[in-house]
Amino acid sequence: MTRCLFPAFLLISAILGTLSSAAAGQPNILLIFADDIGYEALNCYGGLDFETPRLNAMAEQGVRFDRAYTSPVCTPSRVSLHTGLYTTRHRHYNVLPVHKGTDRQVNFQKMPTFAQLLRDNGYSTSVTGKWQLATLEVWPGHIRDAGFDSWCIWQIWLKGQKTLRHWTPTFNEDGKVRDDIADRFGPDVLVEYVIKQMHEANDAGKPFLIVHNELLPHDPIIETPDDRAKGRPASLGSMINYMDKLVGQLLDEVEAMGIRENTYVIFMGDNGTHEVDFKNPQAGEQGQRPHTRHTEAGNVNGGKATLTDAGSHVPLIAWGPKQVAAGTVCQDLIDVTDLFPTFCELSQTVMLESVPVDGRSIVNQIHGEPGTPREWVHHGLAGKENLFDGSWRVFRKNGPVIDARSLPEEKRLSPDDPQTLDVRERIDPIFEAITEKGPRPPVPFEPK
């Protein structure tokens, strides 16, 4: 099956039609996509350096996916999220230079998104936070073209100047730069917007899809409102703790609105932690590097922008209705591309063969039932790719083979090691099937 290169969302609109949300029983979906946070930052994943009580409670009340993976920087990861395609397919291996006001864009007319499909299926769709997929001054309609009716987005570039996202934020809401938030903390403003969108959709009797691109804990390391109130210095730990607090506010609002039984909340990191932002207090001791993080399973070194476990292994937690298998841990390998078919299945949105994706639905696993587990996940960065099958990390084109059987430790094998030859013999045929135009494996989910 080859990738469709015509404006497929137009075909979707013509064929799909709109289901009545009341008749279909379509649930609300809130995705909290946090910026630069690896799995090791959460206590519920064995992390020892930070405090995440609300996310820990979210995991206790929901499903924690122990082995979820993305590409290790924002643009490849986020394009894969929205399109359900591996980096090899969508070809965005690097960060799109929106910070420099580029006139390039991610073309969602050629690569349909789950938001386009859900909007055509009756959903109220909105998005927040970092939109590093086009410069809004160059492409003012880009977010709407991507499938979102409303947005409150950090406008990274404005009138020839780079803007701020935390204090004194520059946010574009539905095409207009807000002038009422100069003294506000940006992440607080975004949470208010999410809550407003939930209420408006609920009052209108429509299901909602909200992609909340949480700005924390991406650097620069800044004081949070709690830091300022307590007179303490800025730190990555405080930013992670404040992000955790904001997640709790959204979960509390879902409960207060009485919509939990019809609302799935998904928390996921977009890539690994930016290791330089963490100052290891044990640095200099044996086995301790300047930015080492600590987990119950061992030390984590490296992070964002590296094709390693530390760069791509992220938290993923699902919470919501009673169908969610509360208090369970799923060990299946999960790829960020899997959210596309998952959201389509949850929303009863038909996936057409003309819009092929590389993900597979994890709705069964969210509900505590056997799914169709992956045998590997895919990552891409700077023109390089690797596959991880849970034990071995293998790079394309005679690249290295990494022994990842004792995570968080990873060891590079020599090219002539018998295990290297054995692993390459098994993995190389998979790489041959992952090309820009296919063929691609069949999508297991078939809508009822």
C-alpha cells in the first residue's frame, strides 16, 4: 500500500459523514502531551529524583504503560503523533526551525491527522501549547487545516522577534494574539483554556478532542508560581512538580464536571528528558555523572536528542471511565503512532484504507484486555533510524546493534559479535519494509 499524496482529508469529509455523538456514545478525549519528560521523571515509573504525586495517583487509578516510545525530539515525535506515521514515512527527522521564523510547514493536507477525522465525525477539536509545526505568521490557517477548530498556541515568532512561553507569554487564540496575559504564567493560562473548551463542548452536547501540549518542563529553567510564592530558586524538579499539579487540576475538573465516565485522559511525554537541565547532586561520586537521573532499576544517563532508551522512553498513562483497567501496568511495547488508531477506535471513527497509518490501536490494553502487541517500536532523528524490540536496539544500514536487555543500561555490541549477526538477520528485513512509500503492515483495528 503506498502513501496517499493527494488531499485525503477532503475524501474523508465526503465519505465519512457525521455520526450523532449521542447515538454513537462517543467519549471525550483529552491528551496531555508534556514537553521533554522521560519515564524516569515519574515516581510511578520508579523515578527517585522528582515528586509527581498526581501522576502517581493517575496511574493508580488507570493504566500505566511501562514501555512507551517516541522519537527523541519534538518535531519527529509530534508529526508521528498527529499522522500515525513513522519518521521514514513523514520525512521530518529534525526540529522544524519555527524558532527562526521558517516558511516551511508540516503539510497536513498530504498527511491526514486524527483530529481531521474526529472533527468530521462530530467532535469539537482544540489544541494548546507548542505548535512547532509551522510559523503562524506565515501559515495562519495551519492549525485549522490540521483538524482543530480552536486553539490557544504559543506563537513562537512575532513581528521579527522570538517570544516567550512561560512568564509574559505570547499566545495566539483562534487567530488573535492575546493581550490580557502579560503578567500570567503561560501553563496556567493553557489549563484555563482547556477547562473552558471542555465546558463549551459539554454545554453544546458535543464530544471533545483536546490535544493539550503542556509547555512544562521544557527549558529554560524558570521559577514557577510556587517557586515565587516560596522564595526558592528555579529547578527542573520544581517545573516537573508544577506540571504534575496542573495535570491534577485537569483531572479534578473532569471529576467536578461529572464527565469522567465518558472521558479518556491520556498523559504522555513527547520525548526523553533534556538531561542538561538536571543537576545531579551526587555528581563526582562513583558511577555518577553531572546529569545522571536515578530510578529503582538503576541510573539513567543521556536523554533528549539521542537515539537511546533515555531519549525515547516516555511515560504513558490512561485514566477515565470504569472500562479503564485501574491500577494495572501494561508491558506491551507502545509507539507514539499508536495513538492515532486508538483515538479513532475510541471515537468510533472509521479509518479508511486511503489514510494508512503505522500505528495499531491500544484500546484493548486500556480496557485491561489482550491487544495485538507490537514486536518493535520505531524511532528517527537526523536521518537516522532504529528499531527496538524490547531487548535489542538496531540501527538501519549496518549501524550499531545495542544490547538493551538490562535497561536502563545499554551496551554497544561489536560488529562481528555472533549476537550482532543474529539480531541483524532478524531485524534488517523489517527495515526493508519501512520505506517512504511502503509497503506497510496492515492496521489491526477494523471499526465495528
